[in-house]
Amino acid sequence: MTLERSKLIASIGSNINDYTEIAERWRAGDPTVRAMLTSIVETVVWLSRDNDINIIEPFIKSKDRTIIADAINKGILPVATPCQHLITIENHSEHTISLSQGRQIDDGTGRQWRLMSSTTLIAGETKKVLAEQSEINRITMTVPVNEPFYNLTVATTDDAYFAGIGVTNTTTGEIYRHTPKFMNAGIDEPVYSIHSDDLTNLSITFGDSVRAGKTVQAGEVYEVAITQCYGEVDPNGLKQAALVNIYTNDETKLNLYFHQGDMVRIGANPLTVAQLRLLASFPSMYDRNAVFMGNFDFLVRWHFMNRFDYMAIWNETTHEKYYGASLDSINHLNLTVVAKYDGEREQLIKDIRQMVARADSLLEGRVRVKAVEDRPYQIAITGRLAAVHDISAVQTQIKELLLASYGKKSLAASHPNIDGFNLQEIATRIRTSIPAFQDRISDFTVSGETSDNLIKPHQWVFLSEDSITVNLTRTADTGNALWTL
């Protein structure tokens, strides 16, 4: 890349002579000329890198760097979802005790929780209060210069995930609103955008009063509130809790604990590279544009993939194809979802509906929920093994591989598979993962179910122990003492 950059700059030096005045300014190091032309060079360098990658992987992205680059281009950020749980508080003192919103609680494992609302307990009273596993770190920053699209790097702690951010101009009292890529941002509107260059480091970009947003002014003071959390929390590990700080003697007589079944939201970690690989298969035209052709699948999967085992969301056109025409389906979306944590299903549906309404206000209150139906996918592997391999062991290996890759909790089964699973992909996975099929004698074929009964979006397609049939026999070379190829 450095060599390519040098070649481009050398090319400018040799071809700029046609413009005498600009050539002199270029050689003299005039920043107004240098800045413009070198920025074009940088753009060409990075575009050429993307083109090289696209040539190598035109359809299915497999390399980690390609997947991360695709996620960055689509504006996907490493955001985690904080866990929320009702905390039971018992007041064993003889006086009334009040706890304010934001009061910090320790769950005994080092994780910090915050009360989401204030509460008052009279003597002997027991209450349940919603708490969130998150911490807010506040940073104050003074802007040094007037600069359009001013960038501010956000520092986060290494042991917790980024969950959210708030920006306030304390000089003017304006609260800034997050606008992805300054979409629909008005002139002089207090907005900001967040981007990442490696899905680890985050930067806040302020606007430009001439084009979109508002230009920061020298001397202005901004407060950045960064919310961090530990993502998914195992409810079985939540027991006793305690206030981080004790302000009165009566507070020592409070008993706090997590009660089984009071989980509201289990939380979610940032998306993994494997999950980003799935999102990379979506065309870039769906980048934050869920309204286009009514495709909300990418939007919902992006924000909630770590909170469900299966999800399908479809528009009226798809609904008419599989379920028949109906006036009730006009201007409606249909949703089926299986939450990873059973007790979170209603909260997850509520969050998805809110996300859809933010993307398209026309669909507020117009997302209908359909119950999921399990549909194990029938698949058969028929093959021949050389005498050196143990048939029973290979059969077990095949089933374990397929269940791990396409079973009920797998990523491949988390989205609609209207045509069933890709048999070519399954065959490639078996050949590369099962040593018995890597010799020159053993062979196999894969076949899937051929049913006239169409797979519908609400049907959860997956492989199960009973849906996998493995028929293996010995090859013709069994017992033959001669060398074979």
C-alpha cells in the first residue's frame, strides 16, 4: 500500500506540469494544493484495497478482515446490550429508606448495577426494583479549534463492552442526538455520528454548519457519557447483592438479592465475526435502509441477533406468497422470534417493534407476531468407506458435525431457510472436517428432503438427531491385498 501511494504521488509530480501555476505550488508545498491532491491519493489507495478484496471474494466473504471491513462500511458498531433484572430489596430497619435512581449495586462478582428508578421502602417493606448491569463514565472535553466534522476518540475500559453514549454541550446546554452518517441531519442541528475503524476503537464525529449538523466552536465544553456493560449475564449466577456505597446506618439493614425468574433482559455481547459474516451476505443497499423493499431482516438481525435463536420478519408481499392474500396484511409486517431466554420473549418483541417503528413510523403498532413452528429438515448422507475407517465412529462424527453447524441453536438455523440448507455447503463441510473422507477411496453424497410442502417463514428449519440419516458401507477394496489408488 505504501508503494502504491508513492507511485500515485510520483504520477502527480510528472503529470502536473500541464498546469504551470499549480505545479509550482505543488513543488513549493502549498498546503491548499497538497492537501487536496494527497487526500485524493488516499481515497484511491483505500478504494483499490477494497477492490482487491472484492475480486478475491465477490460473493461470500470468508476472511476476517473482509468481514470486519464490510461491517465498518455498513456502520455496524461493537455495541453490547446491558442485562436488566428485577432486584428484590427488603427493609429490615425501623425507618423509611429511599434509594435514588442510578444508585449503584454490586452483585458479588464485581459487576456494577444501576437502579433504573427511585424507590422508597417503609420499615419491614419488600419491593422489586428494575436494575441494569451497566456503568456510566463521564468525560469532559474542551474543543481546541473551530473545525467542521471534528473527531473525538472515545476511550473505553478493556474489561467491559461499549453499550451507549450521550453527548451534551455544557456551554450551550444542548443535548446532541445520534444520527447515523448524518442521515436527514439539518443545518445547525446538534447531532453527532459514531464510527469505528477496527470494531474496537470508536470515534464521535460532529457536524458542519454549512452541510449537515453543527460545527463545534473553540472553547466549548462537551460532556460525553459512555455507558459500558458486560453483555450477556447468566441468571443462574445471580444471588445476593449489596449497595456499593452506604450513606446511612439504616442502609446497612437492607437485604438485596436476585430472585430466580425476575430476569427482564438477559443482555447480549457485541456481534462475533461469525455473526458479522452472516450480515455481510446482505447487499450494502440495505445499510440502515430498512424501508427499501420492506426488508427489515438486516436491521433486526443487526441489533438483536445475540438475543434470539430464530427470527423471521417479512412484509405483506412475502406473506401473500406463503399464506394467501388478505386485506389485514396490507401495511403490516409479520414477526416470529424465539428468544434465547424464554422469560425475555415479550421484552424482545417489544424492543423489535420499537426498532421497526423508529425505522418507519408507518409500521408503529403494525407488527403482527406469529408463533414459531419447529420443522426438522430431513437429510441423508450415503457413502462408502475404505476398510481402514470405522463406520460407527464416522457416523457419529458426521452427526455431531451437522448438529453443531445446523442444529437448533446454530447460527445457520437462526434465519429463514425457505429452500432448506445448502447441500453443497454441507458436503464441503463434511469433506473438510471428517478425516475419513480425505483419502482417495472413500466417497459420499448428500441429499435433502424433496417435499411439495413449502417451507414458510414462521417454520424454524434445523437438523435434529432424528432428521439425519447416515448410510455408510465398505468400498469394493475390502479384503483386497493389492495396492489401490
